[in-house]
Amino acid sequence: MSAPQGVDLAARSRARRRALQALYAWQMSGSRMAAVIEQFRHEQDMEVADLEYFEDLLHGVEGHVGELDAALEPYVDREVEQIDPIERAALRLAAYELKFRLDVPYRVILNEAIEVTKRFGADHGHSYVNGVLDKLAGELRAAEKRAR
């Protein structure tokens, strides 16, 4: 699959990884998202990430968190707030992309969510994330899924 014109896929992948960590920090600290973004913006490896995409993801999740949690609710086995914080961050991040970033193929979103959960989450957290997001993608990206 080719990238849209001018999109650096590796930089986007790094942006998602950093966004997951920033969402985790936001969820755990209760800080304002702007403060979390500012803290992450000054870290060295942010220079190789897509900073614009990173900020869009974080502001998007913050601005739509209630809507995202409501979309996830039918597919999770407990209250969203009770889900492991890394898995919850990955689910919210991917739910935002599935719902609002239609320029990103759903398979990319699912793969990235699984990879960041494997990297930062519990041993089998990625399986849980995959199951939930596959069902959510079936709802939010039904036409795209059928076209595959």
C-alpha cells in the first residue's frame, strides 16, 4: 500500500508511539493535554516524529474522549475506565483514527495499535486491543472492510 503524497509513514508510526505514551501520561496524571504535549514536544526523539500528526491525535482524543469511549463500549468487557491504561490509550487512539482520520486505512490503524500495545502493554494486551478494534472497524469502516 502506498502512502498518500508527502506522508512519511515511519514518522507517523513514531508519532503514534509517542501519542500512546502521552495519552498514558494524560490519563494517569490528570494534567491538561496542552501541558502533556508541551512536555513531549521537548523530548529529543520527537524530532523524528510527525509532530503535527502527534498533536492532532492527542487533541482529537481529548476533544472526543466521551464519544470515543461510547463507541468502544459495546465491544469491551468492562467499563472503559477499568481497562489497563496502556490498552485504553491504544483503544482511544485507534478509535479516534477510525472515526475521524478517514485518510488512514483501517488496517494501518489496527496494525499500529497492535504493535504499540505489544511494545508497551501487558503480555496479551494486543490480542484484546485487536479484538475490540476489529469489531469497531466493522462498524465505523464497514464499506472499507467489505471492499477488501
